[in-house]
Amino acid sequence: MKTLLKAVALLMMAGSAAAAPAAQTGAPTVTITDAWFRALPGQLPAGGYFTARNTGTRDLAITGAKSNGCGLLMLHESQNMGGMSSMNMARSVPLPAGGSVAFAPGGYHLMCEQPKLKIGTPVSVVLSLSDGTSVAVRFAVRNAKGK
């Protein structure tokens, strides 16, 4: 009887392992370069900038960002229409297969509310992607002039 119970337990464990999703292997398909925050005086929000490149064959999107260096970190987009500038929260930022997107002043950027940033001390940011993966990146922290 004990042998039969062991056999059933082993079969159940094998079935569970087969049903578990495989871990992602291979090289990452999204790379981040030139990542930095523009820290402003006091508790003014900081802007985060970088370039994201999708070397994969599937379209993706950046869907969120988190960092211990910010009380709240959001995807934002600045726009200028008819001489009027506005800034809006973005739900996601498209990242086409084989393409790239720049987060830069005057366009897409990260908005770091309640910043806990120190100029010269890098901060970690995790970017969430539409396929359920994420990318961890070290952001440089620069002064208001970007230096």
C-alpha cells in the first residue's frame, strides 16, 4: 500500500511540474540605455528619461514603473497643441518589435512624485512590460541642468 501511495504522489508531482509555466530563457528582448532622473530642488517632481529598444519579434508596451526612489512613479507624456503645453498620464507606451522609444524632455517620461533622490547616487527602477515581464534598470540622478 505504501508503494502505491508513493507512486501516486510521484505521478501527481510530475503532472504538476508539467503544468507549470516554463521560466523565460534566452537573452532579454528589451534593453534600456541612457537612463537618468532630473532631480529638482525640494519635493518638486523629478522626470525620468531613457531609451528602450525591443530586439524581439513581438510588439510590446511599457505599462508601468516602480522605484523606491519615488513615492509614486508614473508614465507621462508631454504634448504641445496649438501653443498650449499639457502633461498627461499614459496607460502604456508602445514598443514595436525591432523598434525603440525615447523617453525625453517634451515627450514621454517617467514622473517621480515625492522623490527620494540624491544627485550622484543611482536609483533602481523596474519597468513593467505588456507580456508580464519586467526590466530592472539603474538610473543616474542628475541636477536640474542634466549634469
